[in-house]
Amino acid sequence: MAKNISSKKTNFANNRPNCLKVTKKAQKVNLQKVQIVDEFGNTVKVRLSAREIRAAKKAA
């Protein structure tokens, strides 16, 4: 089972159609399951956002 280590939360924004009626919409985080290797050489399944995965690839 993948652990959710991302601290990102759902973002709430306004939905504005042409009639200008304001309703709330939820923008979910793009969480994906990836396997990372810890300092002991074990692979661990974690859930990270797409932005965090991209940043980790650039740092490695």
C-alpha cells in the first residue's frame, strides 16, 4: 500500500460560467503512485504529486 507523503491539499476555486453565477469547484491534486529507493536500498511505494515527482527527478 502506498503512503501519502505529499502535504498538498484540495484547492477550492470559483466556477464562473457565462451567466456569472458563482459556485465553488474543487481542484484535486494530481497524486500518482511511484516507487522510490530509500537510504537502505529498499523500494517504497509512495503517493506524490506530479510536480514533486518532476522535482525529485531533476534533483537526482
